[in-house]
Amino acid sequence: MRAGASSASENIDRATQDFLAARPQLFGIAYRVLGSAAEAEDVVQEAWLRWQNTDRAVVHEPAAFLTTVVTRLAINVAQSARMRRESYVGPWLPEPVDTSQDPHLGAERAEAVEMAVLLLLEKLNPVERAAYVLREAFDYPYARIADILETSEANARQLVSRGRRHLGAERKESVTPAAHRRLLEVFLSAARTGDMAVLEDVLTADVVSYTDGGGIRGASRIPVVGRTHVSRYLAAFAPRFWPQSTTRFVEANGLPAVLVEADGKQVALLCLDIGPRGIQRLMWVMNPAKLTPYVASLAA
């Protein structure tokens, strides 16, 4: 092999190594900004293509370069995704991910990976969301966030502060995973039997039930709001939904969840948002486009 060819091969190998080393973090950023594993994978793939076509000799910190590329790409995708989700049939929920192998999903800490938090982050604009994610999950300094977002450090602080205020206003204190699992078990038993008394005991007064079916038959197309309405809703469909179904406990987005199967097919993933007062949100992921990749990741 000629010296030039050998050098080119070494450069490609190094480029691949640098990219693979950064990849978990790149996916973690894109997923948190987008709430979609499929869209996050597309962003990471686009970053890889750009990395291959970059003059890497002038890049002193590959991970920093790639983080900037992925964040900006994710913001662009998020801006178009917001318009697409306005025409989404029924409630939109984040696409679940299996975090059993990587609890923090490539981050310094597991912030902004829970389904309920990702749902709340949808109310931020994409730039605010990116700033919040970079700071709260990845512990990036404000100066670095400012560089990535092409803004001032003062504005970067404001963007993160807005995100904190918004989540602080809507997000109540969470419970431990063990407490989460216990209440999930109690809820599941009550939901399967339509036990109104227990359901009303474990649900908060302002509980909301979201069903993301993407238009499939049988999925509620509007959120169900309030303890009484949600309890009655669960009790009403219990005789039709549960007798032919089996359940198993899984992990989704850092917390225990329940995978519901019927006739050998996965039909729903149930995730709960639980605070000290009880269950605040029920999130039923039934859209096959979101459920199938999650189930496949469990078997991987």
C-alpha cells in the first residue's frame, strides 16, 4: 500500500473512532431536543456524513465540533417537526427509548429523558429546548452553549432559565424508581379490574391521560382530564381491553413501564408520571411507528 493511501485510511479510521466515541452523546442531545428516536438517528446520520466531508485537519476537538453540528441540525428538524405535529391525529407523545443499557442516554445525568419531561419540553421553542438540554443533561458551560447556539452568554443563561421556569411551574417533585414501580403495580391491578375506588385513590385531582395512537382505531383522540373522568374512562374500557391482554414490566426513558400485548402483538406501552401526590399523567404509546422500534430495542 502506498504511503498516501495508508495515510488516508488512517485518517478515515481516526474519523470513525472519533465519531463513535461521541455518538452516544450526539444521540442523547438529538433525542432530547426532538423527542423522537427516529428523527434523532437521522440527525446523527447526517452529522456523520458531514463529518466525512469536513476538513478534519482544522478541527481540534472532534466531539465539540460534532456536538455543534448535531445541536444545530436538531434545532432545524425540531422547527419543522412542530408544524408537522400540529396536524398529528390525536395527542402526540415522545417516542419511547429503552434506557436499561444506558440509563443517562449518553448524558452526564439522566435529566430531560423521562417521557413526562420530554412532553413538557415540547412547549419550549427549539432553541430554548436545546439550551436547557445542553445545560441540564450534559452540564455544558454557558459560554459553550452560547457558541453552539450562536448567541451571547447572557442570552444562553436566559434561555436555560426560561426552560427551568417552565418545567418548574408544571413539573412536580418526582418519586424514587422503587416507589414508581410500586404505584405502577397498584394502578395496573386497579385498571385491569376497573376498581374505581383504588383508581381515584392513586390519581391526582388534575391527572391527564394521553393516548398516542397516531390515528389507529380505538385510540382516544383527545386527552382525558381529571380524576373522575380518567377513573371512569379506565373502568369503562377495562372489560374490553384487559381480558385478552398480557403485560410485562419493562424500562422506558429511565423509569419502570408496562408493555401490553394481545394476540402475540405489542399494542401499548404505558408510562406514568408520578409525584408525591400520586399519578399525574398517564401516557399510552400505541402508535405502531413508535412502539415497534421500542419493542425491537428490547430484543436487541
